Amino acid sequence: MKVLQIDSSILGDASISRQLTQALVSQLQQKHAQAIELEYLDLAAQPIPHLTAEILMGQNAEQTALGEDILQQYLQADIVVIGAAMYNFGLPSTLKAWIDRICVAGRTFKYTEQGPVGLAGNKKVYIASSRGGVYGEQSPADFQEAFLKTVFNFTGVTDIEVIRAEGVNMGETIKAQALETALQQVQAI
């Protein structure tokens, strides 16, 4: 079983989303008797260049090769664990750069007369979401979790589970409770 773990928080060891992705991967390793092949991307430590016309048009051999590697990691993964901190109502720009490399026409989706069809299904995605405030799942200010769900659905992935820690910047008591609740969700997987 191949697991792709992606962290995008810029906070390093202080990151709640990183704590959650690590807990998720540990839980998956305990849950699955067979060996897990883990691939890890730290988008804060090694950011993927943002999409440019040159990259999009395949005019940069190095970036074309990088894009193919990123795409293959996504396509070959059975489980994707995404660490996504909310920054200014959205996701880290480095995570968006990764998304731009996996949303490839003819590879992860195609357009038909009936609309887009995802081609990268048959995988599970866990979104380890952290938020400084409290927004809830239906918040009109949620351009983080809703966006990620839309992207994965667009590529054909419908088995998506969100593990959320909210209010982590609203005081130590709320932060501790949010982390404990999220870790309990992880243990239930």
C-alpha cells in the first residue's frame, strides 16, 4: 500500500496540521498489517515552483520532469494524507502549486460532453485541517477544506475524510481541546 504524505504548513514543529498528518500516518501503519510504502513531501521545506506559462506549455525540461514525478506520486498513491493549515481563509500557496501539478487534463481528469470526469479515483484522501479560528464545515469563509474536496472530486477521488482542529489560535485551552478532538478522530480510523 502506497501512502503519500504532504505537509504544507510553514510552522515546522509548531504546526498542528503536521502533528495531525504524522498521527494519521502512524495510525495507518498500525491499522494495516501489510507494509506501507511512504512517500513524503514537505512543501514548506522544498516548495514546488508556482505554475507559469513556460511550465504549463512544457518549455522547461526540469519542471516538466518534476511535474511528471509529482503526478506519478499522486496517481500511484492508494492513500493521500494532506496537511493543510488555513492561511487567510485559504490554503498555503505551496499546496496550491502542488495541486496545479496534479490537475492535468487527460491524466487526472478529462472533459466530456457531459462535463469533467475524474480519472484518478480509487484512493482515499485524508485532509488534516488546522484553523486558527472556528469556521465550521459550512462556513462561507472556508476556501480551504471546500477547495480541497472540490479538487479531489474533480480528479475522481470521492473517498475524502477531514480531520479538523479549529480555534488553535484562540488560547491554549481551546487549542489543546481541538487537538485532542482531532487526535480522537484519527484513533477512530
